[in-house]
Amino acid sequence: MLITVKYPDEEGTISYRRPVDRPLLEYLKYNLGTTIREAHVMLQELLNPMVDPMVEAEGEVFELGGWLEVPPPDAKVNLAEAWQETERQAKTCQILLEGEVDRAVVVLKNSIQWLEFWSARAPTEELREMFADSLRRLLKGPVDA
């Protein structure tokens, strides 16, 4: 559920996806004298290194938002934004699978690339192993019962 707030000192409205985000960002906004958007960038820069197992990603900076483009596992990318992009692309893949059969190849490739990314970049060892296991099972193909 989105919570939308209009601040008198900012253009447009701000939408919060999770209730916990608003007090965190407002705390930074009012105590540091910034805008919500500036506070959001600061909070992401503070938290991203804490959840990213790849402290010094050695790859190129990756701009999210391309058509089913997935960052390589070593890309310099914000993990929170990468997770949101994963969710968006999963919905796109779901829609693709409802169409022509040949689109399944595109969805398979996208799934493999995201599993490779998250098996290296998920915040905990348990999550990285879960994604790696899913990747192994996907690459193995269907197993006869």
C-alpha cells in the first residue's frame, strides 16, 4: 500500500512503499535540513554497503531500466533498486509467458541472469545459496518423476 505525502518545501508528492520508510526519511529530512529525495539518496548510500556482500564491486556502473537487461554479478549497482527491477522484470516475464511460446526463451535467459546476479549479491549467505540452488535446478532442466 502506497502512502503519498505532499511536503510544502518539495515539488510534487512523495510516495512511500513501506510504512517504516516515512519516519526514517522524515527524521533525516528535518534533522539534517534536506529534502526527502536527498535524504533517500543518503540513506541508500548508507545502507547499501551493509547489505551488499560485494563491498567493492569491480564491474562497470550499470544503469537499471533497460528492456529485460540484467546487471552482471560484479556490477556497481544499488541493490535496493536492483531488487525493484527484478520484481518489475518478473512481472514482465509473467506477461510474456502468457503470449507466444517463443517468448519462453527470453524469460528463461532473464531468469538465469537474475539468479546469477542474486547468487553473488544477495545480502546473506543463506539467500545467496538459495538463489544458487535455484540456478542449478533451472540449468539442470526438468527432472523426470
